Amino acid sequence: MHEIEALTFDVFGTVVDWRASVAREAETMLAPKGYALDWGAFADGWRARYVPAMAQVSDGSRPFVILDVLHRENLVDLLKETKVEGLSEAEIDALNLAWHRLDPWPDVLEGMAQLRRRFILASLSNGNVRLMVDMARRAGLAWDAILGAEVARAYKPSPEAYDSAARMLGLAPAQCLMVAAHPTDLAAAAQRGFRTAYVHRPLERGPDREPKRPDVKAFDHHAEDFIDLARQLGA
Amino acid sequence: MHEIEALTFDVFGTVVDWRASVAREAETMLAPKGYALDWGAFADGWRARYVPAMAQVSDGSRPFVILDVLHRENLVDLLKETKVEGLSEAEIDALNLAWHRLDPWPDVLEGMAQLRRRFILASLSNGNVRLMVDMARRAGLAWDAILGAEVARAYKPSPEAYDSAARMLGLAPAQCLMVAAHPTDLAAAAQRGFRTAYVHRPLERGPDREPKRPDVKAFDHHAEDFIDLARQLGA
């Protein structure tokens, strides 16, 4: 049995609260222009376009582009749907950077500090490198390495996204623990030989939309938050 | 004129004292086995094989392999030359990790902390990701991102090593400042549009082998160490 040496993290939803943060950023820019939208629904609409956009890259129907590019295309589409008009290109660019300014869940900084004493911590996100750098600098996240889609040139749940992370960490997949709030991500990591830790994030989709907990035998660890995970891993 | 947003660092020699550190690691492993070599010369011999080994990748005569692989091949060759015999494969692997345990120059931690308040700091080294992660964790180096050869699948001074770093940072090359103790690295970065900062490291090659300073007009900045560089950049 290999010892775990590195933790690889999903980020959107697992480390940071994308919904409340994107809602806040959209409101900050658009409310002064007179728009009174349901800002949580605006964030949901943006996020809903995320998986289909990445699928076009993963199925080969378009070449790899970074998530900032997909986010911007999706934003233009969403602005049309929500009838937000008259933004300049520079304003659309600025709003697109909402995804660079996401807040971590309350347990994250303390939990990561505990985990990092014992394990290598790497992001394994579909976000691009600069997005992750901006988010980490703003929030104080201390990654040992930023891996994931841009470095792999493949989006999760494609096998190469996981394979390249283990390879760059110089580890067998079984020495890597994938940490995510999303069963599909964990299942894809497990397929590539990673160990898995589910972290429950009841508020990811907003209040009163708590996700169903996976079966307790589905993954190697099931944690309430990163501090609970650190305790379970003896970190 | 673009503002500098990120500093990209050469690491071996610029951030860390590879020679004294490798000499120490080699002595620690081999002296107890009865070998009494000139350990500085041992480090020099290992390092001397580095550029020719990378050149085979850069000129296309072999596919990309990470520096850990090149270092190990070079070590086997060096052990033969220095008549060090009877090491197990595991011992050779362990000695190869000497390059993961290099000490920073005395000004580095303070200088990087100052620079990081204002700029994104990324490694742009020929070392592989895991090597950089191990070095950073041991020495306390706080990189915002680990870029360079493995991520680019190209060794400096190949153009793609620099181009991919700027691209992943989401910046124009002119927004990136290459920091290095080596004129060839800086000249190659400048060719790709980077700005350049020479840092003088008089002890890189050992005592009494101080490198010649480049002409004061050769690069955008000429610094005595990272604290001096931070002062020059107003960080």
C-alpha cells in the first residue's frame, strides 16, 4: 500500500465558493448600471455553460483553449440571455475576471495549513494558471504547485488531466489523493488510480440546495471540511 | 511601455547555491563509504554534463525527458569517471535527489518576500516540477507558480520555454522580467520580448571563480542580490 504524498484539489466549489463570489462580482459591476438581477441565478447561469463548453474541447470538436476564454464566451451568451446590454469589451473582460476573485470556504486556510505540513498540495482544477495565481494571491492559498487543465492541456474528467498531475508530482497515482466536492471528479480520478476524498460543501449551489451525500463507501474519505480531512489524515 | 507584472526566475545559481549544496549532499552520502573526493569538483563535474544533456533534447535528437532523468544519467557517468563503485540503484536514486535539496543564497527569502508583495513570482527553471516543489518546501521559497521546462516541454534557452511562461501568466512578454545570474539565459529571454535583470552571484562557481560582470548596458537591471533588485523595482 502506497503512502499518500500529495493532495490534488478540485478548486471551484471545493476550495472556493464560486456562486456567492461570482454573484457579488456581477452585482458590483452591474447594479450601478441599473440592473437588478437575481445575482445567484446569474452565477448559476454562467456555471451551467461550463461543462458543455469544456466538452467541446474534450471531445475534440475544438482545440484546447484556457478556461478564461470559455468563461468569456459563456459570459457574452449569458449577458444576451439576461438582457444586459451596452457593456464595452473592456468591461466584459473585467467582469470575466470575477472567476479570479473567488473566496475560500471558511475552513480552507486553516485546513490547508494543517494539510501542507505533511503533504504536497497541488491544485488540479480546470481553471487556467493565471486564474489560479490571482485567486491564490488574493485569498492567501498556499499551493506547492498549480497543475490541472492548462498544464495538462486537457480538462477534467479527461484521463490526461489526472495522469499529468501525478507524473509532474513524480508520484504513482495511488500516492495522490484527489480532494473534491464532486463525485464525478472523484470517480474519474479513481479510474486513473488516485485515492479519493469527498468533501461536503452544502452551500455550493446556494442555500436550500444541499447536494446529496454520496454513499459512505463510494470514496476513501468523506469529510465535512478541510479541517476534518486533516484530522482524518493525521495531518 | 508595459508595466512589469511578473518576475520569472532562473533557479540553479540564481536562487540557490547548487555547488555547495550538491557538494554537501555528495559528501554526506559518499564519505561514510570511504570516498575522499574534492566534493566541489564532484558538483562541477555533475553540472558540466547538464548543458550537453539538455542540448540533445533541444536539438531533437531525443524526446523530452525531465531533468531528474538527465541528472541521473549524468550521475552514473560521473560516478564512473570518479571511480565511485558499488552504489545500489536505490542509493544512486537517493544521491540524484541532491538537486532537490539546494540551499538559497542568504538574501533570497527576504528579497522574494519583498518582491512578492508587488509582483507575481514564478520559477522558470530547467528543473522539473517535483524538483522545484521539494526545493521550495525545504527552503521556504514562496512561488506563485512553478513554470519552466517540464510544463513547457522545452529547455531554456529554447524560445518555447519563455513563450509558454508568459502565456500561462496571461501576460505579454514585456510584462515579464526574467531574473538570472546567467547572461545567456537573459539574452534568450530578451529575444522573446522579456525584460531582464542580471543578478550577480560571485560564489556560484565556488570561491575565487567570480564570474565577469556583463556590460552595464547589457540588461534592463543589474543587481547585487534580490534585496537590491527589490529596491531597484520599488517593491
